[in-house]
Amino acid sequence: MPDLSTNLIMSVLGGLFILWFAYERGLALLMFFQQEEYDGPRFVSWIKQKQGYDKTTSIWLLVAVLIGIISHTLLANTQAAFIIGVASFLVWPTMAVAIFQGIWLSRKNRKNSKKPLVLTQRAKRILQVYMLLSVAAYTFLILASKLSPKGSQFSISVETDSESWLDMIGFVKVSYDWQIVAVAALLIVFVQALPFLLVLANKLLEPFEERVKAKFRQEAIDKFAELQPKVIAITGSFGKTSTKHILSHILGAAAPTLATPGSVNTDMGITRVIRESLTAEHQFFIVEMGAYGPGSIARLCKLTPPNVGLITAVGAAHYERFKTLETVARAKFEIAEATFANGGQMVVNKDGIEASLLNERLRAVAGDYKLVGTEGDVIFKGYTSTPEGIEVTVEAEDEEHILKCPLFGEHQAGNVATAAATARAVGLPWSAIKGALASVPQIRYRLEVSKSTSGPTLINDAYNSNPVGFAAALETLDVLRKEGRRRILVTPGMVELGSMHDKEHERLGALAAKHCDIVLIVTPDRIPTFVKGLEQANDGSVTVMTFAKQDDAEKWAKANWKEGDAVLFENNLPDLYEAEVSF
């Protein structure tokens, strides 16, 4: 049996290895936790859905437990003490294999991630508290294992080479110690508990995080009150980021303008933009506001009270969070309440909101509205798609205007009309709006078109996740492919559609059969109704292929596309939805 000093050394080394494992696993889990915006219940639900529990390390630890159990029950011969000693010693290397396997798999999951972990200050704090909890849990594990039985007992022994059968049977005293077996068994519990320790660490930090947020938010409020730029606040179930991009370009051509970057639309995201980027020279501040629940937009409006508000749509995007369109509408129109309270004007894309919902909200939140759509104050009369972009015709103030813009898709036509109407509400003349629209740059990852004289035309719509944009993107394939060439779609479908998930995917599957020659479906098991709609509408002219990962589908497309083809990359899901989590 190993002596006391050997056990101590192994315990210390084992502890270091196990905490190394906890650290590596913590980084891998934190990467996914960060993508869930540090939402504990959603993260735990994701773990269950993806079966992201530890398997490999736990199986190896179970083997170690079985080795220990078997060795401690083989007490029926004179070799028992030796067998127990050797077998008990083998538990250590088996546990070492378990830990090293776990470390390797944790690093592999991080390496293969499309969206790597960003070690922000908050992420670092969560990781630090998580490691403290891991140390505490491991210490408790070791102390608990010391309660395991140990001592000695007599066992019957049989001497087969004795001359007399009376001398063959005797007794032997055998030592036993179940601590190492208990350690291996308790480590299984430790390993499985790590995701929950991460959630607990975040929960424990909540009071501190709220104090940090309050401090930064107050700094932003004070700075905003001093600078007082004109605020244009934008929200909507979809279209808000693209509309913001277009409007920012229009206003930026007239006066210094700051817009929240990318998809930044949360309280702390906007706070950071104000603290780090807003200056005295900015006359316009365009703020995208995301609705993550009732009251969230109202809170954002207190941070940056709008002079002009804009609602692009009320639809199925993020339906999962709100459950009903009525709830979505009420949340979006919080921006109208704040705008009117600030003496401002609202611009609403009425074609992006169901008529009954719109009428109910207009009655509930009365004020100065400018409605954009097939009917309203700014009438959208139609658009034309060309290989150079879209030409949008609108009528306002009894005058017709043609707005030429190097963007693509029916939904962008609506965004152009809405952005132009908002620029008019701010006070810009139509001549300035038209001039600026002619040079709007491509919107990164939102129906972003890249043309090539010797290759295909690539349409990158990776950041789209709504049915309207999806349908519009499919139609651009017809316009952007060269005559006689192919229309290729690569898509994993959409997320956060709630109860609309199946219906919308089936409709878009049928639409894909109309506008595509080749469809590469990523994670088909997640969107079976898209596959169904595609198959039912496919007359045999569409080639359909399925892939487990986005990367595999993209590799196939790159290896097989030809000059003149139009290739649409429609949405690109984060690891939360696509990754095969393997621990």
C-alpha cells in the first residue's frame, strides 16, 4: 500500500490537475454562457438540450471507481494485500487519464468555436469566482473522502501446497482503505457540477455587477446631459440595424453623426458608446434599442430620451421571448411613449406591423406619427431591383421621389423608404437624402453583395434571422446570377421564432424551391419543416444536400461554385445552436 507521504504528494498533484481541469472547462463553458448573455436559466436549458454534460471524464472516473471496488473485494487468498495495493495504485493513473482527457476536450471545444470567448472584465470576474467555488468544492470533496472506511479485517486463505487438508485453511489479516475510491466517485459529482458553479458565480456577482453598471450608467447620463445631441431612437423586430446603417449615412452626410455600432442595442452597450465615443461635435446620435422583455426599451429611453423615434416592424423575430405579438407590440411602442413625452415625433413602418396591432397601439399611445407604407404620410409605391441595387419610389407631400441605393432586397427597399422618412422628420431636404443614398456602403453581413468578374456573386446575409429578410434574400438570387448560371443557398434556418418556427420555415422552404437550383441545409434536424416545404415544392430541378456544420457546407460551396453563380449565405447560427458540444 502507498505510504502517507506518497498519498500526500499524489493528493497535492491530483488537486492541481483537477483545478487545471476546472479552469479549462470553465473557459469552455463560459464561452457558451457569454453567448447566452449570462442568462443562467437559458444556459442551463441549453446544457440540457445539447446534452452538454461531461461524459468522457466521468466515464474514466467511473472506471477508476470500479477498479477500486473490485480490488477491495478480492480478499479470498493470501495475495489479497498485494492485489489491493496494486489495484488501488492503478486508480491514480486512471483518474489522471480522465482529467487530461477533460482538459483536451475543453480546449478542443474552444478551438472549434465560431465565436470565441471574449475575456471582458465581467467574464474575468465570473471566472475568478467560479475558480474559488471550484477550490472550495474540491476541498470539501477531499474532506468528505476522509470519512470513508479504512482498517483491517481477517479473510479466509487457502494454501494449496499444504500436505494436510487441515493446514490448507487459515486466516490472513488484510488492510483496506476506501478513500481513493471515494475521491474518484466524488470527482464525478464535481465534474458534473461545474456548469452550475459557473451559473452560481454569476449569481453571486449580481449585486457587484449592478453597482458597476449603475456607476457607468450615471457617468453616461451625466455626459449625455452635458452634450445633448439630437437622438434618433430605432427599434423593431427586424430591420433596425440595416435602417440605422442607412440613416446614419444620410445624416452623416449632413452633420457629424454617431450611431451605436453593429448590433449594440442593450443598456450597457449604449452606455459604453456614450462614455467612450460620444463627443461635443456629434449633432445626431442614432441609438438602436433592443427589446428583451417588457420595460427594457423604456429603460433605454431614460438613458437617451428620443427626439425622433422609429419602429421598423413588429414581427416573429424574438417571438420566443415574448410569446405573443401583442406583447411584442406593447414593448416596441414604449419608444413612442418616451418620444412623445420628450416632445418628439414618431416614424412607423406601418407595412411591418399587422393592421389590428398597429391601430390598437396608435389608439393606446397617441401622438405625432409619420406613417410609412403603401398608405400613409410617406407612401411606398414600389421598387425595382437591378444588378447595381434598388430603385425605390416614394410619394410624400404630393411629390414623387425615386431613391437609388446600391443595396439589394425588398426588405432593404422598405428600410430605405423608412430611413428617408426619418431623415425628413429630422429636417433634411429630399435632395440631400437622395444624394446620400446613392453612396450608401454595403451593410456588413446583411445582404452584403460581393461581385467578381471571374467568380460567383456572393450574398452574405449571415446576420439575418427573420422571415422577411430571408424571403427577400432568396429573391435577390434571381437578379444577381448571370444568365444560365446557378442559384445556390447555404442556410441553417432561423432561431427565436417560438411557436412560429415550424410554419415560417415550411413557407421559406417552399420559397427556396422556387428561387434556388442548389440548397445546402445546415443542421436539418433543427428545421425539419424547412426540409418538408422544400421537398414538397421541389419539382426535381433543385439539388438538396445536408450538412452537420456550417463550415462543411461552405467548403462544399467554395469547391463547387462557378463563374456567374449567385451564392447566398443566409444566416449563420452561433455555437449555441450549431455546435456539437462534446465533453
